[in-house]
Amino acid sequence: MNTFMILLFPYLDFIPFAVPRYLLFRDKLRISFRWVMILIIAMATVNAAVFYFFNAAGYAFAAQWTTAIRYGFMLMNLILSFALIKDSFAKLMFTYLLLFAWSFFVFGNANFIESRFFWEFSNIHPYLIYNCARMLIYGVTCPFMFHFFHHTVREAMMIQDDALWRYLWIIPLFSAVFGMLYCFNDDLYAYASWEFLISRYLMLLGSCYVSYVALKVLKISQSRMQLEETLTYTDRCMMAQKKQFDVLAKHMEDMQKARHDLRQHLTVVQHYVDTDDKKGLKNYLEMYKRELPADVVELYSRNDVINALICYYAGLSRDHKIRFDARIDYPDTTSISETDITVLLGNLLENAVEACMRQLSGQGFIKLHMKSYKKNALLILLDNSCNETVTFENGIPLSSKRAGKGIGVGSIKDIAKRYHGVVRFQQKDNLFCTSVMMQYDENQ
């Protein structure tokens, strides 16, 4: 039994807290989750062998080196996680430190129970009470911590704000350093004190609460950014609509003038008819057609908001000599809000125009197609020319303006997800293709 508990000790140190960490980043692993688990178990097995060797050398020797072994392998597991997960340093450290606080809470409570109530028994059976207490406390706290990581932390991981993340990960670092103060204490009776137990509760609750508040602030920041995006594209819609109204007003003025001059034109036409001057009549009619006001009002969609936004980017494309083609069949009734479709479509078209403007050779082009799909789904297909090579990470194009994913791409994915949809980005030679599918209710 004692040998089994010695070997079990290192497994309980890392595996229970490594599994939720890798599950949190499951879609960003460099290798399959199965192989990650095999590596973790292999690392724990090596740790168990080393720990058993140190304990075989005697209690005094094991007591001297146990802390060093634990922190040495903790560092190795941290380095391994950085090698296996593709994400920023700040996000990886933030999640690691939260799990670190949880592990110290579990270990601290187990230390307290063993030192205060089972000290004499533990002299006969080392690690038995400690391991059993760890498993019990882990089982009790697991549902709460999994809920916190799955609903709060996981959602926050999707937020692309590198500037805030650079500072956010430092918050749980202070709690981790505070919790480590007891780890190098040679006074074993200190672990049986209420002060030690309270420090572990403060470490976990402080880390989780402050992180929860910080993540909420981060989410508010993202909402603010999305609101600014919405206002930007709404402003562009208004500009496009104003431009259309100005053109329409001038068009109506020209038509009114043309109707006023129609009597004089009819008199001239009658003269050519009376004199049987067919050639003169033909020339006059050609001249009259050239002077008629042109039909310059653009209509891509019956939806005023979408039509105005497309008109804006169509005009921007013409200004930069980019061929623009749009076929729009937007549903008359849909549960997709005008705010969401404005931000999504605006981001797509803005990225396409910018890609064409960066094109060094050949004429750029943009082809947009929107249509209903299977009655309750909206399909958006956007192709644009793109000479430069786009770097992808997990199927998501990285921004050419900043490190990591672009804010616009993040908004597109968030909006599509809100309507149970999917987004796919793809580059084929000099063509960049984007497809978005969203579900909607027709009765809205």
C-alpha cells in the first residue's frame, strides 16, 4: 500500500489539472488529444519513478528533495504545454496560473487534513491520507471549476485583444506567488495551522474572482469594439444612402426640366414630320436621347441597409478601379438583426477591398453572392483577388495589420456563431474565398 501511494503521488500532482487545461485548448493542439494524454501520462510515469527512487533512499532524503522534484516536473509540464498548444503566451500563462491556484487549493486542504488530524497515522502510512484527501477535494471542487473554465474562461479565450491579455495574465500570478510562500517552509506544523488553510482559500477564490471580473471587463471591451464597428458601418450606410438621395434628387430635377422642355421638343419633331425630313428627325432624336438624364440609381437589394452598404463599397471599388459584381437575394423576413448583418457584411467587403488595393499587378475584382439556402439559412459567398500569400492558423487568416487574428475576422466568427452558423476562409492561388452560412427564423 505504501509503495502504491508513493507511485500515485506524482500522478495526482499533474494529471487531474493537465486534462482540463488541454481540453480548454483542444482545438489548438499541435497533435491529437490522445497523443497529448499519452505524453502527460509518460511524463507522470517518469516523475513517479524518480519520486520512488528518492523515497527508497529514506524519509529524510525524500523530505529534502520532494519540493524540488515537484517544482522541477511542474516546470517541465509547463514547457510541454507551451510546445503542444498553439496560442499566445498571455493566454497560456493565464489559464496555467488559474489551474495552479486550483491545484494549490487541493494540495493545501489535503496538507491541512493530514497534518492536523492524521499526523501519527501518516508516519506509518506516508501519502495515504494526503492522496485520499486530494482525490476527495478534487472531486468536490471539480464541477465548479469545470463550469468556471468552460463558461467563463473558454469564452474569454475567443476574445482577440492582445493589449489587454498582456496585462491580464499577471492578475493570477500574484496569487500564485503568494501561495508558494509556504512551499519552502521546513516547519511541518505550519501546514496544520488555520492561517495556512485560509491562505489557500484566498489564493483560489482571489484568483477566480479577480479573473472573473477582469474577463467581464474584457468582454465589455469586446462589446464596445463591436459597437464601434457597428457605428462605423452604420455611418457608411448613411453616407451611401445620402449619396443615393442626392443623386436621386438631381435625377428628379433633371427629369422635371426634361418634362418642361418636352413641348418644345415635340414642336421640333412635328416640324420634321411635316417636312418629311427623316434624316433630320433621326439626328434630332439621337441628340435628344443623349441629353436625357441617365438612370444612375443603384439597386442591389430591396433591404435599404444592405443596399446602402453594398453601394458604399461598390463606389469605393470603382474609385480604385476594382471590378465589383454583386448578386443579392436577401430574404424579406429574417431573424438576423440589421446590426449583425451590417457588421458581418461590412467586415467582409472591407477586407476584400483592402486586399484588392494592396494588389500590385492586374486588376482587382470582388464578387459577392447572397442567397437563401434551404429556406431557413443565409449563404454569403465572397471571392476577391489576392496576390499576397495569406497565413492561416487553424483555418483562420492572420491579420496583415497586427500580430495574430484580425478584429474583423473575430467579429465575423462571433456573429456567425450567434446564428448557429459557420465561416470558412480559403485561398486558391490568387483568389481568396470566404463563405458564411447562418441560420435564421423566417417569421421574424
